[in-house]
Amino acid sequence: MKDDEIKKIISQNVRMYRAKYNYSQMVLADFVNITQTQLSAIERGAVMPKISTLTKLAQVFNISVDDMLKSHF
């Protein structure tokens, strides 16, 4: 799988789970110790999150990192 495809899947999943839990970007960014700007870039698919950030996001959403990398659409 190409980087662009992975970034797209991660961005879709972060947006979906953030909406599911009704978190603002600011709240979620605080939970995973990144800036709102960094989270916005992840949600837009502009950047690939660090493994540590991806792990923290999965923990906040109570899912596995594997789930963060699967397309749910």
C-alpha cells in the first residue's frame, strides 16, 4: 500500500472516530499530546502521523493500531 493511501485511510478513521466520540480537534489533540494544527494535518491526509501518535489515537478510541489502518468505508 502506498503512503498516500495509508494517509487517506488514517485521516478518514481519525475523523470518523473523533465524530463518534464527539471530541473537538483541540480535545483530541490534547489527549494525544500534539497540536491542533498537527491533528488537522493528519485529518486532511497531509501528513503521516508518527507511530507514537497513531498508538495514542488508537488508545483514545479504544481500538487497535491495525483498526486505524483498515478502511471502514
